[in-house]
Amino acid sequence: MRKKSTFLFLLAICFFGGKANAQLSTNPDKFLGNITTRYNVDAGGGVDPYYKLWNQITCENESKWGSVEGTRNSYNWGCDKAFNYAKQHNFTYKFHALLWGAQYPGWLESLSIKDRYASIVKWFDAVKKKYPDLPLIDVVNEAVWSNESSPHQPGNPMIRESLGGKGKTGYDWLIKAFEMAYERWPNAILIYNDYNSIQWQIDQYIDLVTNLRDAGAPIDAYGLQCHELTDISLSTCKSALDKLDNALKM
């Protein structure tokens, strides 16, 4: 059952060329965030500290399953640095991402379907134990298919199979992932995130998210992660956002 009646767009566009103003808003429901990577937070070299430029933080890689549990049953929580930094400066931390078909532990591929599912459950439980009160979570990242033989990421078919397959909706496996996340973080904003859907696969993206919405999946936001939008005009970007907004209206 859907837990909230409103849906949010989270748009992360990584093409800032100039200096950002310090913190978009003191309102905790508004933020201007960025990623941190390779365990770094503050850039140094004369650049202002991260907390003066942004008031939300996301690890690019350090909280992905493949980074945390590359060795089975051994956890490397490199995301602690960003999590603690957000806590120190009283702004928002987003966990990215519980499931992604591009960065998952290599050992997962050798397991049976049953054991893969058990490993996914164990992974969710490990994150819950480590971070019981996450405010924002990318539950699934980049699950759009161009067509049945062309998944966005190579591990998506394996993850889909592990979570019960397409089922009646075609997206039952994604609904299952969000239900699992909601069981553990009922107060978090749960997000489906995808890559450059403003430019590519917008119809497939809309089909996916509207099916999840209409099935009553416990989702609060849809992420539009974008990189280097220097080759797309403002009018094209606005048209895509309008199309998405109209498609996802309640």
C-alpha cells in the first residue's frame, strides 16, 4: 500500500561550472545536494568546504552493495564518512543505492535463486542495522529496459529473477524491493532512480514509474540522475520535465 499521497521529483544534474551559493535553503524539505566519491568530502585546494556549498550529500559509490560487501559477510562501510558529515552539519544524507544491476557483489552470480534472494534480504537487514533512520534511500537504481533483450544494466535480469520476476504487473520484482525497504524504513523517502531519462528512454521510464505508482508500491519519489547536459537545449529539457510531470500527476 502506498504510504504517501504525493510524489516528488529528485533531479540531480552534474554539470555545475560555477561556484554554488551556500545552502539553497534552511527549510529541511529543500536542499541543494551533490555527490562525494572516493571517500572524499571536502575538496581542499582553496575550494569552500562542502557544507558551505551544499546541504545534502550522496555517496557516488561507497554505499553500493558491491562496494560494501565485495567479500561475502564482510562489510566495508566507507559511506560512514559522508553519513557522519551530514549528521555533523545537520543536513540530509541519501543512501545510494540498495539495488543496482551494475554494482553488486561478484559472488552473488554463483548462487541459486533462493540463495540470492536470501542474500538480498540479508543486505537490506545489514543496512537497516547500520543506518536505522535513513531519511532518503535510492531503493533501486537504473532498472529501465529498452526491450526485453536489452536491460539497462547487465545484472538486472539476475536481480529481477531473484526477487520473483515480472509477475502480473511486469514490475513485481521492483514492487517487492520497495516493500522490503518500506518494512525497514517506513519513515524514509523511498526513491526509484534512473539515468538521463530526460534524454533517453523517457517512455520506458514513464511506463515503469506509472506502473509502480498504480500498483500502490510504497514509493515517494522518482529520481532523474543526469550527467553533463551540455548537449541538450533548455527547451528540450523543459519539454521532457513537463512530459514526466503530466504523466505522473496523481
